[in-house]
Amino acid sequence: MHDIKSIRDNPQAFDAGLARRGLKPLSASLLAIDEKRRAAILTSEQAQARRNAASKEIGDAKKAKDDTRAAKLMAEVAELKTTMPQLEAVAKAADEELATALSAIPNLPLGEVPDGVDEHGNVQRHVFGNRRNYAFAPQTP
């Protein structure tokens, strides 16, 4: 599976590698999915941070005997607790969407691999050993 960080850092090289495989550029769509995923994660983390801060403020308000502020903060924490699973589900769905998209893309060829339509475009660099001579004709599928 491809690393989204490397695609984010150099989308032109990723698209050039896909072009060598005969595929259309995909970096823009992958980066859009990644941006959506990152925004969903950020929203979820901000809600969790706010819930933690509000929980701490509840204790401070109760120490100061400020019951109206404590009740307001408890209502906010209760609301955040109900919305956080939805936010986490959105973040998880976006993460799965990105993982599915990245895993469907074939590996990019190395720079030293020659371009070609199929395996017949490969260049033989060396031969190891001698060709076997059979006393019979081998079967071919």
C-alpha cells in the first residue's frame, strides 16, 4: 500500500510513476480524500479535547460552588459524549476510504525499470547458469 505522506510530499512523482504504468493521475483525488480524513480526525480530536477541558472545568466550578456554571458544563459534556461516536465514525469511514483507495493502486516501477506495455518490453541484463537440455520435449501449458 502506498504512503499518503509521500504522495502529499511529491504528487507529481506519484502521478509520473502511474503514467509509466499506463494509469491516469490519482494524486488529486487521493489528496482530497486525505484532506477529508484529516479534517474529520481533527474535528473528533477537538471535540474530545473540549470534553476533557469541560470536565476539568466542572470540578473547578463545583469547588467554587458555582452550580449554574457546573450544570451548563455538564450539559455540554453530555452533548459532546453523544456526538463524539458520530465524529469518530466519520473519521473511521474516511480512513477506510483512503486505505481502500491506496490499496487498489499497483506498485510504482523503479527508475531503472524500462517502460513497456507488458513483460516483453523488459531488457535482459544477464543470464545465470546454462540453459537446460532435456532428453525430451517439455510440456507447455
